[in-house]
Amino acid sequence: KAGVTQTPRYLIKTRGQQVTLSCSPISGHRSVSWYQQTPGQGLQFLFEYFSETQRNKGNFPGRFSGRQFSNSRSEMNVSTLELGDSALYLCASSLIAGGPGEQYFGPGTRLTVT
Amino acid sequence: SQELEQSPQSLIVQEGKNLTINCTSSKTLYGLYWYKQKYGEGLIFLMMLQKGGEEKSHEKITAKLDEKKQQSSLHITASQPSHAGIYLCGGPGTSYGKLTFGQGTILTVHP
């Protein structure tokens, strides 16, 4: 069974631009969570989607948004990029919503904002 | 909110040595996950513990959740260079889908 895939793997953007990242969960998994990882803050939860509905949201500004499609694929969007948005963005999929439950992570998208 | 603290923050060992990484929670753990991460890459799921006293092993890695469910330990026996990476513990938060992670332990194994 294929794992979680994320595209693109690397991205360079300029301040003020917007970006869209994509995540395809493991087949059959309906929950997708997004995390931001930075050296200073570590791994921080962004939001979780289940059956096309946002179930939970972390403490991030409204510039960060996401959605989930009927095939469980998810996208996250960051508008008006800031230098501090440079990070590794990870998505994780799981069979059920909420926890505890095993979450499987994708390889991440490395976003660099210049 | 729950906080997870890992110790040590970094660890350098010689190949073949045993080592232990600890993860301590500020609140009772209702499940504890261990992940391994190579620098700049995604997290690899190692194991999940749910019950106090539960112990699981995978190859040379053993993890245990203590009886009071506020601490977990990850033990690697006869370490190898392939064990090198960042080990992260994660615990379910109080709301859906959210995992709270420790800051990670960087493991270096010298051949």
C-alpha cells in the first residue's frame, strides 16, 4: 500500500506570495492532519480534516487554511507569505478521526520564503 | 495544555551500545507515539502505546509506557548507525486529530 505523498517536495516563494501544498493520504484513510516543523518551535499542529470537514485547528493565523476533497486528498494554503513561514510542512493520515490512532506522515514539503 | 519533554536532547553513542530516551508528560498520557525522523524528512511511525505498563518491541527498539502513564521510555539495544536520527514522542491532545510532540532527541551512532 502506498504511503502518504506530498507535493511539491521543495518550494521557494517570495514574501507576500501565496502557496498551495498537496497531500494524498494512504488509501482508505479519511483523516488528514497538517503540521508545521521549524527548528525553533518544533512540530506544531495546524489543522485536521475528516470527511471534507475541518475538525480541529491549531493556533495559527487565518493566512493558513486548508481543505479536503471527497477522495480524502487535502490541500493547505498559505496566503501573504512571511519569512517566518519557512518550514517543513508535514501531513499525516489516519484511518479514523481524532485520537488515539496511528498517524502516518508524508515526507514533507520544504517551503523557503525569501 | 499537555507538554511533552524529552531527555536527553542529544545523544552520541558508539555502535553496539545500548541507549534510552525518555519522554515525560505534564499530564496523564492517553496514548503515546514514537516516531523517528531523518533530518528534513517525514516522520516514520515506530510504535504506539496505550495502556499503562504496556511494552512493545520492534527489532532492537523497545518502548514502554509507565504504570502512572506520565512517562515513556524508548530503549535501543546494540545500536547501529542506521538508528541515527531524531526520535520524537507524541501524545494525543484534548481535541481531535492533534498530536503534541516533544522537542525531539538527536541520536548519533558512531561506527
